Amino acid sequence: HEPVSWNDAADLGARVIKAVIDRWGPDAVGMKFFDHGGGGGGFENNWAVGRFFFTGVGTRAASIHNRPAYNSEVHAAGDAGVDWLVIGVGINIRHHPSQTRFPATSLASEGAGNVTVAGLLELLCQRFLAGLATWRNLGFAPIRGAWLRRAESLGGQLKVRLERETLHGIFKGLDADGALILNQDGRERRITAGDVFPAEPPAPPARSG
């Protein structure tokens, strides 16, 4: 792990983008941007980077951060089916931030200090392909069961941030299609896309006098 300058990082990014365009065309470059405010605010808040990707790169592939399931925001998904899928996974290997709203850790901090990026990527791909084979051969049920066995806060309180509202409730599980089921005062709500957080503990009561 060595720090690099912004110039070096920008140069590397430019070279990668150019190589992708040269080989597969501009629509092979995807753009993901923030729009937690809703109402299309992502375009205004990210005007500079949007102009770079839409005008400079010329890509039509864009997805707003908190609405990944909307076909209208993923080029060609609604026209001819999805032929490919890009999945972003973040894993802290050697380092992790110390001042975060929720606790963070890294593989090294958990005793796996000998893990390399290449080794982890290879293992992740192997497990992903194994899960894909299970899904194709046996359906979604075993994938759902394995996910629920490892799920954090199952039966506990969750906060779910949607485009135009924030929900609080009890995490009841996943339905047969993989949607999150949130119980709100006895009423179950099915959620297919959103930012999910563990509920924050209530602030201690203020001490008087």
C-alpha cells in the first residue's frame, strides 16, 4: 500500500477509460452517481463529472446510486434484456477507516493479514461462480437461505433510506424474490432497492440539574 498523487491517479484512470473505449466502445464505460436527494438532483450535484462522461466519454450507461433497479437508468436493460452485469464489492484488506458512523474493520485486523488482492479476487470469483451455478440449478431458495443465515440484524431494527423517504422497522427477512421485508407496526413492507443501515441506538436522556 503506497500513496499516489492525484495526477498519477487521474492519469491511470484516463488510460483505463481510453483502453476500454478503444476496445469495446464508449457504452462499455459505466457511470454511477449520487442522488440521495431525489428528484434528479444527481445530475445537478454531479454536473462536472456528468458532462465528462456523457459529453467527453460519450457513454449512455449511467445508474443513480440509490436506485440500481430502475431499468430506465441502465442502458439497454429495458430494451433487450440484461446481457451483462457490473457488481461493485468493497472489501477492506489491510486498512480501514477509524472514524465512521458504524464500526468498520479489515481482513488484516481480523487476523487475515496474509491475504493479497489477487488471492482474494480469485477466491471471490470462485465463490461467485459456485453461487451462480447453485442459482441456475437449484433456484433462488438455497441462496436466500445461506444469505439469511449470515444476515446481520435479522429480527432487529433497521433503517432503510429510499429516494423520497426513510423507513424504520423490524427486519423480518427476504421474500422468495429476494426483496427485504420490513415490519412497520405490524404492516409488512416489501423493499427492492434502498440503502439499509442498522438502527442507531436512541440517545441517552439528558441529565437534569
